[in-house]
Amino acid sequence: MGLRLIFLGPQGSGKGTQASRLARLMGVPHISTGEMLRQAVADGTELGKKADAIMQAGDLVPDDLVVAMVGERLGQEDASCGYILDGFPRNVSQAEALDAVLATPLDGLVQLDVPNQELMQRMLLRAEQEGRADDTEEGISRRLEIYWQETAPLSDYYRGSGRTVYIVDGYGSIDDVFARVALALAVD
Ligand code: ADP
């Protein structure tokens, strides 16, 4: 079982929750580009200033900025034995950039599948609970549109280049889904 994983799944699939739980279990960092970018916005860094309006609209922050941010993060000491990437790569060009910078190849991809209707319900609930700036109806539908157009094809990209894609049914409670993730990866 490898420690260098990507989590793939649409908004509301529970990807962040599952990625963070698995990272804790395995003792590797959970690297969420969405969280890093929200932190950059909150801190008012140069990157944050560039990303703020783009994120609110639900669009993708330019690849060069995100690739540089992730490259730097992966170079930190705590990521030397593994990591779980969440929210990156988000399109094929980011995936190619990632392959180009990695010294040790990825072990695989965990893909969380959730029915569309359930996704919407979860997103609306999160919008109420967390009040994130991009969790408006327009922001959510823009992000889902980009997901299906640009991000979902990564499953074929990785499968086509010989990487293992673990497909996990993401419907059900957090514990149930996590049990499936652990089973798929053969960790407990
Ligand atoms: P969600 O999964 O709900 O879309 P994220 O926290 O993953 O939330 O991302 C929030 C926003 O951050 C995205 O809509 C996008 O603007 C930006 N973002 C996150 N990761 C990337 C990435 N890899 N490339 C470009 N933009 C990104």
C-alpha cells in the first residue's frame, strides 16, 4: 500500500473529509489546495489577492500559481514519506505538471463516486453550515461544471498511464465510506 495518493471526487463527495481521515491514520500530510488557497486569501498574500475573486466565481486559479504552490508544499520535510492530495490536480495539465516534478511516482488515485442528487443536498447543507464565500448557487454549479469537464477525465488519464485507480462508493455515512476507502487500499 502506497502513501502517495490523490483523492478525486466532485464537490460534496466527502473527498476532503475522507482524505483528512486517511492522512491522519497513515501519518502523512493532507494537502488540500482549496484550504491552502483559502488560507492565502485570509492572510492577504500576493497569491491570495490573485486567487480571491477567481475562487468566489467558482473558476480555477491559474495552473502556474497552483502548480508552484503545490510544488513548494511537496518539497517540505513532512511530505517526504507520502501525502494525500485533495483538490489537485484538477485538470490534465496540472496532472502533467505534477508528474514532471515528482521524484517518487504516485501510488494511485482514490475516486469517490456519489449520485448527483446526494451531492447537491450535501453542498446545500455545507453552504448553510460553513458560509464559504464560493458556496453560492452560482459558485457551486460553476464548480460542478468544471469538475465534470476538466477534473473527472483525470480518472482515465491516470488509468491510461498505468496508475491504480481505486473506485469507492461514496454514498452513506462518513464511517461507512471510510471503511470502504480503507478496504480498497487494504489499510486499517
Ligand atoms: P470544492 O471541492 O468545493 O470545489 P476546494 O476547496 O477544493 O472546494 O476548492 C475551492 C476553490 O479553490 C476552487 O473552486 C478553485 O477556485 C480553487 N482551487 C482549488 N484547487 C485548485 C486547483 N488545483 N487548481 C485551480 N484552482 C483550485
